Amino acid sequence: MPPHAPESTAGVAPSLDICHHTAMSVEIRVCPPERFAEFLRTDEVTFSEDQPDDLYERIEAVSDKERFVCGIEDDRFVATAGVFSLRLSVPGGDIAAGGITGVSVLPTHRRRGLMSKLMRLMIDDCHRRGEPVAMLWAAEGAIYQRFGFGIGTFSLNLEAESRAVRFAREWPTEGRFRLLPAGEGREIVEPVYETARAQRAGFLTRTPDWWSGILPYSEKDKKGGEARRLVVYETDAGVEAYAVYKTKAEWNVRGPNGQLIVDEAMASTPRGTREIWRYLLSVDLMQTLKTWRLPPDHPILTLAAEPRRLGVTIGDGLWVRILDVTSALEGRTYGLNGHGHGRVSFDLRDEYCPWNAGRWCVEVEAGRASVARTDDAADLALDAKDLASLFLGGFTSTALSTAGRVVELQPGGLAAADDLFPTALKPWCPQVF
Ligand SMILES: CC(C)(COP(=O)(O)OP(=O)(O)OC[C@H]1O[C@@H](n2cnc3c(N)ncnc32)[C@H](O)[C@@H]1OP(=O)(O)O)[C@@H](O)C(=O)NCCC(=O)NCCS
């Protein structure tokens, strides 16, 4: 357990079991396991979504039920939040990370502080369990910055004119593709994902239950939509890439106008990357390719002859919250090659997790850090959100300083941090949870 961790909270936090609000009483408690479907249905209402029942079975399979909390009024769910027990890849390895999910408050109960109470529970629960970081995908970025979450990864999104993108060079067409039936393929694609995961921070480790929600699990979409497909790319060297995608046929007066939507395309080699994207951009009758959550340095940008035709937009990806400065910062390696040397100290502001606040020194030898409190003058001043944005290597301190976020207190402080925190490849979280 990390220092300053809150005391054990059976049923999450006794002090917050009952929240009283004007003209109502909402009990906040661990979701009774037999009522988990109600938890998910409440989310469906607040997110204005209509999910297939078989997706819910898959969510339930990966949920550690004691980490799912609800607000109940008159025996009805009015608010929900949960945490998946996950591991997050960081430079040089992976660490435990609480994946906050399903944060929802019914429109009838919004803006009365319920989400804030649920977040306090979630954050304290992650900290108590010794998870160095919490992370989430935000429906809206403004919701979570008040709790010290900063952008950990970017999401590059494409809305490409498939045929117009073309490749910048005449690379030879090699290898072959196979479409696999629903329910098959995990053993084949897992090594590809693992190779990709080892190359970048931001990936999540996947159990077989997680995989079964990510790969196609039925030949037909139960709600009458388009079924997802799994295609693998292989050469004599083995499987080098895969993609999960769906197609949406459409016709207009000029002819075919279909859309291909890529859920996930992953490769273990440059050739695999090139060939899987060649495939995805050339499926017959598809005019547009859409995808979300690519890293900002994804190879497709430099493979393309016409990068503008990729229709790139960029937004926030995974949001990260440092819960324990020492274990988080000692959990990763430093320097572009992972073998950096150097020292940087900083004054950290953290009102929401005050046990983190104060002056810290990061001393790096052969890529590994010792992190300790210090009384020496600090090189930098920053807040919890800034440290979160530095953590996976996606931002440099200098970049954050140009927004007035990180402030250099000693000459050379920004350069010292920039020698340590950034990574050769940008962090990438390909998976929403
Ligand atoms: C977002 C949501 C969970 C907020 O719940 P809530 O109980 O109304 O939130 P709270 O009352 O605790 O709000 C706390 C603060 O956050 C602010 N806030 C809440 N939702 C916000 C939003 N979408 N954008 C910006 N600020 C927001 C509130 O204004 C309040 O600020 P204040 O303390 O300065 O007054 C709820 O509106 C909801 O379920 N929305 C739809 C689903 C969703 O977007 N969930 C988030 C999933 S990632």
C-alpha cells in the first residue's frame, strides 16, 4: 500500500454510503452483483446508447464487480461508476492502472454533486489498492481535469477518401490475407498485439475475456447493423498484421459509396503495417475509411501519397491521473533509448490528491529513476495534470511550458526534463474501455 493511502473501505467508503440531497436521498454503494445489468442499463440511458445484450455479457466478464459502484434512490439506479483492474504499458514495461469507466448520472439527478462523490470513491479506491495511476476515456474533456487528469495519449482520427490516399512509393505487394470466422483468431493476433504493445506506452494488457469483446463474436450484428470482421495478413514469416473492421454498404447516383470503419488495425512489422492499410483502403465498393484512436505519428501519415486525403483530425485520447508520484515515476524508464541519465526536480501542485503535493527529485541512472522528496531548489513548477501529460512521453515539458503550464524555475530545467520523459514513438491507446 502506498504512503498516505486512505484506510480500507469495505463496500468502498462507509463515510460516503449515504449522500443526502435536497428532497432526495441517494445511497451510494457497491453495485449488488445480481443487479449488474441495471448498472449497464443506467449507463445506456445516460449515454443515450442502445447496446446489444451480448456486448453486456462481455463487459460483465471483464468487470471486477466489487469495483462497480452505484447511486440508488427509491431502489432505482440514478448514478454509476466503476473501475477495471488493468495494466498500462509505460516506457520499459507496464504498471497496474485503474481504468475508470461507466461514470454516469441520470439527467434527472445531474449537477448535484453525485459524479464528484463517485470520482472521490474511485480515486481513493485505486490509491488504496496501490495502483500508481488511474486512467479513463472522457466523454468530454472538461469533466475530469478538475480531478487532476491530463491528456496521456492523443487520438488521431481518419475520415479518408479511400481511393485517393494511395501510397507514396510502389512498394511490392507481398503476402496474403485471410478473413476469419467470428469467435476465432485470438491466438493468431495476440502475438501481433503484444509486439505492438512492447513498442509504445499507452497500451492495455488483454486477458482472453477482454479479447473476446474486441474480436468479432458473432457473424451477424444482433441489432441488424453490420457485423465486424477480422482479417489477418501473413507471409512465410507468419502473421504480421490484423484488422477488426466493419463495412457499411451505400449507393448513390454515381455508384458505390460505402464506408469501412476500422476498430483496430495492428501490425508487428513495417511490412505488416503497409499491407494491412493497403487492404483496408482498397476494399471494393468502399468510398470512405473511418477510424479513431491512432497515435499522432502513425505510419499511415508517411505511407500516404496524399496525406491530406486521410481527413485527419486530432483529439484527446487516454486521460491519466498520477495517484502515487514515487511508484508511477519509478515504474517507467527514461531517455529516448530507455537508458537515459539525468536529474530533474519539480514543485508539484496537487489539491485533489494532496499526498502527492510538494517538491520531488527524479534521479535517473541507466534509464531507471529514484524518486524522492527534496529540499533543493526545484527546476520546474507544474501541477498534477501536467505530470500526467508528461508521464507516458506524449508531451515534452517545453511544449507544456509554451502553454504556460510547466514553468521553468532554474535555467536548464526544461531541457533536463526533455532529455528524460519523451519517448521515441508517441504513446498509443488503441482501446476504449
Ligand atoms: C457528466 C456527468 C457524469 C456529470 O455528473 P453530475 O453528477 O452532474 O456532476 P457533478 O454535479 O458532480 O459536477 C461536478 C462539477 O463538474 C461540472 N461538470 C459536470 N459535468 C460536466 C460537463 N459535461 N462538462 C463540464 N463540466 C461538467 C459541474 O458543473 C460541476 O462543477 P462545479 O463544481 O464547478 O459546479 C453526467 O452529466 C452524465 O452522466 N453525463 C452523461 C454521460 C457522461 O458524459 N459521462 C461521463 C463519461 S466519461
